[in-house]
Amino acid sequence: MSKDNQAQPSTPEASSQSESSASQKRTKPRGPVMRFFRWLGLIMLALVLCATALFSYYLITAPKITESSLSAENATRIYDKDDNIVWSTATKNREYASQDDIPDGLKQAIVSIEDRRFYKHHGVDPIRVGGALASNLAGSSLGMQGGSTLTQQLVKLSVFSTSSADQTLKRKTQEIYLATQVEKNYTKDQILDFYINKVYMGHGIYGMKTAADYYYGKSLKELSTAQLALLAGIPQSPTNYDPYASDTDITTKRRNLVLQAMVKYGALSQDDANQAMNVSVNDGLQDISQKAQDTDDKRKLVDGYVSSTISEAKEMGYDTTQGGLKIHTDMDYKLQKKLYEQANDSSAIDYGSKDLQLGATMTNPDNGRVIAQIGGRNLKTTFGINRATQTMRSGGSSVKPLVDYGPAIEYLNWPTYRTVEDKKYKYPGTDISVNDWDNNFMGNMTMRSALALSRNIPAIKTLDNVGAKRSSKFLTGLGITTANLPEGSAALGIPISSEQEAGAFGAIANGGTYYKPSYIKDVITSDGTTHKNKVNGKQAMKESTAFMLTDMMKGVISYVGTASEAMIPGLHQAGKSGLVAYDERAGMPDQAISDAWFTGYTRSYVLSVWMGYDQPNQTGHYIPWDKQDLPSKYYKEVMSYAMRYRNNTDWHAPSTVTKTVRNNIAEYEVKGANWSNGGLPSVASMNGTGDFDSDDSSDSSSYSTGSSYSTSSYSTSSYASSQYQRREAEEEQPATTNNGGDVASSSSSASSTPASSSSSSQASSSSGESKKT
């Protein structure tokens, strides 16, 4: 054996080194694996801690559930300013069923179809959850796939939304937690009692005792097995399982499913079930057509206001389908009724056609609160089009104070007697002429006269001087936004709603502070908490601008103005009318009108009125020349009624304006401000377009319905002005001119209607006043 092959002697040191080397070889590949599992464990621990923290947060933030919330009627109610209920999701006051009122057959039917292990679980049924998952995966149509127990359903109805979109992990976790709490605090019979009184049964009915009386005219204990099974089956889908539906096949199937479930549960024999299945679901039903009609009529009276209230509630984050909401509004029910009656049952106004529509909004200018609103005439259904809030129709000349003259005073310091031109004019870069109803031109005139007579060319030239950006800024401050910067034909009309005009003119009426029109004072949720809806105003214009606009718009409601039909002798008021003519291509008669407006105000109220047709291009769907004053007449009837017991207070000139007398008319300008007359000669305002200068400092009188009046009070049965009487006689003469307003490019038209965006493509946005003066 060579030296190279000889075995080396073994020593302790060598052996130790050898073992150490072997150990290193064994552990080296295990290092990354161990680190992976170590990190995995840490991650899992972190996830568990996060999940625990998340679920703890869900439980801590879960809503409080009380006996009051469990027993409360699951209906939203809307109240007027005097706390009277004016609308409810319930059409009949609920009759609460005590445990003695509930027959065992109803309990068995409910448990059989909704929660077979109700008496065994503690709020949550793991077997049911698993079965629901399996049924849903298999596509079963058994009808019992839902994993929620009756207790969970009760929790949902009491403090949560029932919408499937709201079934989030957080909501489901809280629902399960609260269900276990309910089970700890209440007996099974109490839980069933809460459920039977809580569920929605269709036709605005809540609770099964109320449904028994409404549908059958009987108590629950007087109902047959077939009728009890029908009631037990309705809550899953009240609309689909309506026994009054024309096709009751699906309702019958649901009722029979309940009966078969009762057999399976052991609560009913198969023979008894078969016998009940042979009974029609219409058996024993009362005729509810008159009840439905009476309810429908009451709802139509407040429909527009309620529609806007619900929209505002949703904007505030409330689900009005959730039970227990009490919404308090500023509705003045007497004025709401007056608006409705004048639109539908008035002998004082001849609308000419039942299809002529109307939208009107009435507000308190001091806070922007809407006190009355209607969305249409001759309503066939509720919750349809609310024409008071639709912004698809041009406001015509009613917007001139907002688009043209308001910005001119605000930004250019124009006085009320600033000279403007009424002469031939074409839109820049076009051959499109701007005209008024008479196709004439009045030359130089004051801004006051131009506004009172609603001349078109002075309005367009005023907007040219103001500029689109400043006009847009002024409108934005009044809550009005436009798709494009206002210029050109926008001086004569922009898309707007009566709600928007009421809010904007309210800012003028109160001295310059804009309040967004609001309906809701507060909302009381099912837990009894009151949530105030605070409305904050913002300065939209100078006090001087507001006063001067009001002073000029007094002339609109005068014997020479375009809204003489709105005159209420002795009443301090101002406003602006507006008409929208048809383009010649629309094929309508001469002087036909597409949209008619009037927005007027006192110190107490603002009322904005629109009239027109939903489909303005259909044959006969136009407002004829002799009906152009309908909005003014409507305003007069309502405002005369509204101001009976209100102080007739005039507007005071603020310290920032200076009065000057020109041609015996009191004119106003911004104190110490620089302005330009545009190189035009000075002229005087027309008589009747402004107040004659007077030293009389009296500015207030009380309105009364009695037989005596103070010197400045008014009477709606007679006219105080002989000039106004002559004016009326003159208006009876037929007009001899055509062209109901200036005809602008149809491309600038706000032509969509509340009902159809394409129906008025030929209606012009041009909007001059077509009144003979």
C-alpha cells in the first residue's frame, strides 16, 4: 500500500471538524425554506390581527338596535311645516298586531317558508347558510336559497337597507352580530311579532294585520289557511306576488309553495294543503279601487314637492326605502293646495287645452326654502316628470335680469337710466337678424325701459358689453350653470327650471344673498336622532345690484310692462316674463309660442311659473298669441292668495345707491361708481316703467281679507287703476303682426322637452316678449 493510500489516524479534533462540516452541509439547503415559512407565518398572523381588528371595528360601529326600532313601522313619512303628514310610503296607518292577534297558522306558514330552523338557532343558521350556498350554486328554484334567518331579516328591516347592492361584508357582519343580540334579548314569539308587524305587504301597506284588513276586511284569525299562506308569501316580493295583479299565476305559485313548505314542516297535512291550493288567490279580496283612487288623488296634490324632497334626501345620504324616516319640510300645505287647484280646478284661468303643462316653484327668499311646488297638470301617475325641476326648456326673456342686466349693474356699474340701443342688429359673423314681436326698433332707450318692455336687441348688446365670462360668473353665483359661456342668443334665453329661477330671483328679492332651493328642515332616523339640514347663503351680488334690478322689474308688472296681467293693485312686487317663439321651419302658426314664463316676487315669496307642452312640435301643441299671459295670470291668482296675511313691505334703497329724478321717474345709480354711457345720448325712461318720485316714506301695510282696506292695500276683485283698465281693453284687440319673438339660429336652441329630448328640435331658443304695448 502506497503512502498515498494509507489510512490516516483518527483524532478527536479531526472527528469534530468532520461532524461540523457535515452539519453545515445538511443545514445549508434548509435555510431559505425555514425563512419562507417563518415569513409566511408572520404574514398570516398579521392578516389574522388585521381581520380581527376589522371585524372588531365592524362590531363597534354597528348601529344600535332597540325595541323601538324593531317595532316601528317601516315607512318613510314626509311632514309639512305644521308637522302634518302629507305623504308616506304607507297608504294606510298600520294596525299593530299583538301576539294574541296572531294565529298559529300564520306563524307556522312564515317559519315554514322563511326559516325552518327558526326555533333551533340563535340568530344565525350555519346549516341554512350552507344550504343557501349549495342551492345558489346549483341554480335551484326552490325559493328558499336565502341564507338570512328571520331574525336577520328583522334586523335588516329595522336598521339596514334591504337593497342587494348594500349587502357588503361590513353590513353582513353587523347584521349577523345584531341578530345574535336580538336573540339574546327577545323570545322567539316576540321576534316573530316584530317581523309580522314590520314587513311590507304591497299597496303601501305595512304589517300583516293591516294587510288582512285592507285586502280582506277581516282580522288575521278570521282568515283561511289559503289566505294566511298568501300573506306569508308576499313579503319576499310584494310587487310580483300582488293578488290584485291581472296575471296571478306567479302569486298562485308562491302561495302554493308556502302551503307545500308547511306540509314539509309538519304544520299541515297534504290533504289540507291540496284543498287550500284549489282556492283562487282572489278569494275573499275586497275591491280596493276606490281606496287606491282616493290615495292617488291626495298624492298627486303633493307629487312634485315630494319628488324633490326625496331627491334631496338621497343627496343627503338617506335611503327613503329604509324604515322609520321622518322628514320634516317647509311645505305650506295651503299654498301647495292653491298651486295644485289653480293648475287643475281653476275657473279663473282658461288653459285652452288639457295637454298644456305647467311647472311652478314657490320659495321664501329669506332662506331659499321651497314652500310649494307642482310638477304638472292633469297628472295620470305619481312620480313622473317633475316639470318644476327640469332644465331642458329655455327661460326666454325671463333670464334677462340674470344673464344681461344684473351683470351690467354688478360689474359695469350701469345705472337704471343707462342708454341702450334698439336698432337693426345681426349676430356677428352671420346674416341672422334679431327682431321683436313688432319687427320695429325703438332707437335709444334706458335700460329700465328696455327691461320693462323686454326688448331683445338691447339685451344682446348689454351681454356683449358685459362679456360671456362675467355673465357666467354672475349666473354661477346664482346656482345656474350653462353648457357653454353665455353669449349671442343666450342673452334671450338659456335652459333653466322654475326651481332655479325661484332661487335666483330670491337672491334679488332679499338683497343679494343666494340660497340653494331646499325642501328638508330635518330628518329623524329610526333611532330617534334628529339631523338638521342647515342651508347657508352666499353673497351672489351687491346689495345695490339687487335693489336696482328689483326697482327696474317693478316696471315689468305695470300697465305698460310685459306682465300687466300679474298686476295686483297696491302690492309691492317685481318680476320678469319670458316667451320662446318657434323657428319658421317648425311649421307653426304666426305668433305661436313654445314656452311661456313668469317669475315674480314680493318681500315674502318668490313664484316661478313655466307653461308649455311636453311635445311642442306636435300638431296643435303651441301656446296661441292670446294665451301668452297664462303664467302671469297664474302668478296673480296664487300671489293674491299668499299675500292675504303678509305685510306688504316695499324695498328700501341701500346706502350704496344714489337716487336721481329724471322725467319725474326715480332712477338709481351706484354711489360714487364710474360708468360709461357708451357714447350714446342721454334719454329718459318711459312713463310707467318706474316709480314717480314721491316724498311718501310709508312702505308697509297689512293685507286683510276683511271688508276694509288701508290706502295701500289691494283688492283682487277690482282694479284701482283706470289706466290698467284701459290697458286690458287694448289687449283684447287682435294683434296684427306676426313673429312671436326674435328668431335665432336653431342650433342655439334649448330644444329638449321634459319628456323627450328630440321632440322640439324645431323650436327656437329665440325669446322676445311678444306683448303688444
